[in-house]
Amino acid sequence: MTDANKLTYVYGIVGPGHPCDLTDITGVGDPPSVLRRLDAGTIAAVVGDAPAELRAKRRDVHAHQAVIDHLIKQGTVLPMRFGVVAGDEESLRQELVEDADMHLAMLEDLQGRLEVNVKAFVDEDELVRRAALEDPTIQQLRDQSAETIEDQIRLGEAVAAAVDVARQRIAEHIVDLLAGNAVRTAEGPPIKGAAANLSFLVDRDDLSSFAERVDEVAAELAPEIRVQRVGPLAPYSFVAVATDSELQPEE
Amino acid sequence: MTMVPRQTSTVSRSQRGGTLYDVLDLILDKGLVIDAYIRVSLVGIEILTIDIRVVVASVDTYLRFAEAVNRLDLSSRSQPRTLPEFVGDLEESGASRKTKGALSGAAESVTGAFRRGRERLTERESRSPPESRRSEKGDD
């Protein structure tokens, strides 16, 4: 990896049945890199040269997403996270061959399934107001006319806890309403302004009925809670090899 | 944080794949990563990621919340609730876990506390703009 130009950028992994048509699509970098299929036994990776300076710029993130979006239209793909770069193509190939069984199992599991992301946005001021009106702890702390910064932090902590509970409620409520229509559910990273960031793995055949269900839920929750549905997407949220920290929600 | 959704429609129907911003969190935070691979340019990625992420617990957040609560105009107490019922009942499961009976009493006694607090607030509010105005604009 001394020569940055020799690095191989990885977009996704496909199985033997994927046509992997790469015409009319280019990858990250400026000028956009040429894509190629790297065969590794039973599976293959879609790769390209990594640009010397890879940054999470709009252009490159968009290129990454466009490649994966192009590939899921043709078949099942294990999408890589943005910025996955292999030292050299041969070690990448070996790595893929070693892990081929795992990837094949994942591809099989995800076959004909796509991700739909559902975010719920709530005005945070409204959650704070709600907390202040209804949480006795907050009311007590507030009424003690807190003077010191420690008092203010304690008050703020109580508000943050209450707001967190409210957000969790919204997320749980949406999961309750939608999980039955999906194969699997995953929680996304916390997003500014969003009470819930949820991803659902949905069978291709169920995508339109799932979308309708989300829209029904959105209509029920509007206008106080705005529900945003994005997808179908490659199953970004359902390919991670789970680590302990990801499995255990933080307390 | 005053991120107010700009769309007026109840559902944002994104095109296939969505807009980049809508899926940024997934592209940068989810997706397959294998140990043997090298993730480059972490700096740029972190900055982007932090930008869209919530700072969950920090003194800044707490102080901001405290300020927001102190600033609240509690006359809105008489206004109808704007959030769905399931979001509420914070007092039963949230920051303070108490029995329902105890809560009812507490809820009544804090009404008085609120009134007192409001008198205090009114003085402060004459010096600061109403918080509702801030929330109309959004971040970007």
C-alpha cells in the first residue's frame, strides 16, 4: 500500500448467478474509475482502482451508491460500506475465496430481498416541551431554580432521558406496525432530528405492499411525526458481521 | 437542534435509491466491511458521519436542553397535545419510574410548581425571543 494508485476499491460482492453487467457505469474518483469483476471462486467482487485521495465527498459517495444501485437491479449484492479498499487485488481475491462460504450463505439469505429505510422525524422542541410538561423529575428540577451549572446539567440530563424515551417509543411503535410486513428489522445509526432510523429487509414481491403499509403508518402519524421512506436499497443494514457492541444496545 | 422537515407531504416518496443525503448514514455506517480490508480516508468519513449524527450525550446537549426547558412558555399547557398519545406517558416509564397512584398526586402538585415557574419565566422571556420562532427555520 505504499503506492496509493495500486489500491483496489471494493463496491460489492455478488454470487455466481449475477450477470454483473458493468456497461455505462463508473466508480469513484475523478475521472471516474473503470469497474471490473474480480472472480474469486464461486463468488465475485465488483472492484475498481481506488483514487489516490479518497474522501467521503458527495461525488464519490454518490458514485459508490450508484454502482451498488446498478448492481441490485441485476441481482443480489452484498454492498460494501463506503471506503472499503483492499491493499492489492491478489490478497483481496484470496480473502474472498477464504470467506466464499460465508458470503454465499449471506447472498442466499438475502436473495430476492431488499432494504427499505424508514426514518421518523419529530420536532425536538416538541419532545422537550412534552417532557417538561409531563415528567415530574424535570418539573422538580426546573422548579428548584437551579443556579449552578451542575444543576443545569442535571436538569438537561433528565430532559435528555425523557426525550430519549419518547424517541424510543416512536421507534418501537413504528417497528410494531411494520415488522410484520418485513423479513427482518435493523436499527440505523442515530440521525439528527430523527426519532427513529429503521431499516426493514423486505422480499421483492412484498415491496409495493410494504411501501403502502409505510404510507398508511405515515398518514396515521402525520403531521407531528413525519415518516420518510427510502428504498428499495441494497441490504446495507443486513450484511454486517455483527460485533458484540452492535448486538448489545447501549444502556 | 432545530431540524424541521421542509416537506409538507406526510410521506416523502423517494425515487429508487433515494437522495444521497437520505441514505448517507447507511452508506457510511452500514454495509459489509471485512477485517482484512483497509478503510481509507477515515477523516473525511468521520466528519460527514458526525455531521449527520446526533450527539447523544454531552454536557453541551444537556445545557441546551436545560436552557430549552427553562425557556419554555408553559401557557401551552392549555393547548391540545400535538404528539400522538403513545409518545407520552413519559412519567410512567421515563426518567422517573413510579407507581401510577403516586404519579397522579405528583402531577397535580407540579401544576402549582409550573405556575410559579411560569411567573419566573415571563420575566426571562421578555429578554429572549420566543423559542418557537427558532424552530421554524431549520438548520440548513
